[in-house]
Amino acid sequence: MTTDLFPTLEFPLLELRGVSKTYRSGSLQVQALRGACIAIREGEFVAITGPSGSGKSTLMHVLGCLDSPTSGTYRLAGQDVSTMSEEELADVRNRRIGFVFQQFNLLASLTAGRNVELPLCYAGVRRAERTARATEALARVGLAHRVEHRPGELSGGQQQRVAIARALVTDPALILADEPTGNLDSASTTDVLDLLAELHVAGRTIVLITHEADVAAAAARTVHILDGAIQNDSGVHQEATHRG
Ligand code: ADP
């Protein structure tokens, strides 16, 4: 694992201060986030939980630099995200954050290996290096023997592991997983949660968004959100590690 990203952080990797988000459509206004404050340090494994409609997806969009707050500040590795240019934001989304979604979002026509290579294509990495890194990432998630398989030839759990390999391949500072087990049976759910726990032990920073308490239990820290506000935060766990 390389350590070129934010190697000696003296501040949280992610810091939300008083973040609010209001959606407006016509005369209607929905306040999806209300003054959310969270600080997440490098190496933490944090679950963000809450019932449907509580603001989890909105929070994930802010954390993933996919949407901006209406008010408040979001600092990523100390830098105020609102000051970043479009180019910097695109770079953060492509290389600094590894996204894992409920629907896997794999391209059906591409092999597992080519799917995992995609973020490296966007980053302009050459073919030979892409193939080597994708193969390594698939081995990391236990799928070295499935490099040439297409998503339709893999189980749901295996597809999600391919998606996790794709999230890992750029060596991101943060893995952001949105309901990653929402489409999986219980055996595959355990499999994917065990993999996330292993990545955490290896020093990865992981934010897992879920409405299921038993899925959240996989994380070292739980932040509960209700009606757009942080209702409870179990706090930083002692085991938060640093990458290296
Ligand atoms: P969760 O992910 O916890 O289900 P969301 O963040 O999706 O919650 O939604 C929080 C609130 O914001 C809900 O009331 C939802 O209806 C509303 N909301 C979410 N996205 C939009 C949008 N694009 N436009 C208007 N309202 C939205």
C-alpha cells in the first residue's frame, strides 16, 4: 500500500462543521441535513446509520464531493472542499475516494479485470500498469481466479467484491460504501462485511452507510442520524489505526 496521500495528518481526514443541506423544488423546501458535525480520523471504520429519509444519502453525497452543502463547511484532509476547483473535485472523486454502491454499478460487458481498471483509465494510467494493479486488487478481495469473468457470471457477493476491488485500485484515502450489502443474501453480507473489516485492520478509512443495525455493528464507531441531525455518535474507537 502506498502512503503518498496525506501521510501525516494532524487534523481529521473528514470534518463536517454545521453542515446543512436544503433541497428546493418550486415552493417546496426539504431540509435533508441540519447542522451536522462529524470528524473522522484516518484509519477509522465508521457506520452512518438512520432510518429511511433521515439524510444518509445526502450526507454520503456531501462526503463523496458529489454534492455541496447549503451551509457549513466540509474539510477533506484539511482542505475546505468549497474552495476546490471542478478539476480538483473530479480528481478527489476519481482517486481519493473509492465508492461502493448497493447496485454494484459494474459494466456488464466488461470482465471483472476491466471493470476494476476503469478508474485507472480515467486517471490516464498505462495499460500494463492498469492490468497489474487490477489483478492485484482482485487478489486482495479473494477473486484472483475471476479476472476474466463478466459480472453476469459472478454471484452478488462476488460482484460486490469486484466493486470493492475497483474502489481500492486507486489506493484512495477513503472508502465510501453506500448500503453495500443491501442487495446481498446473509452469507454474502457477512463476506463483504468481513472484507471491509479486514481492510480497516490494514489501515483503510471506511465510511459505511446503512439503515441496518446489524450491518452497522461491523464498524468500530456508529454515527446515528435522524431528521438530518446527528443524534448519537459512539465516538472514536481506540483501534483507529494509521496507514503505513
Ligand atoms: P436517506 O438516505 O436516509 O433515506 P436522503 O438523504 O435520501 O435520506 O433524504 C433526506 C430527505 O431529503 C428526505 O426527506 C428526502 O425526501 C429528501 N430529499 C433527498 N434528495 C432530494 C432531492 N434531490 N430533492 C428533494 N428532496 C430530496
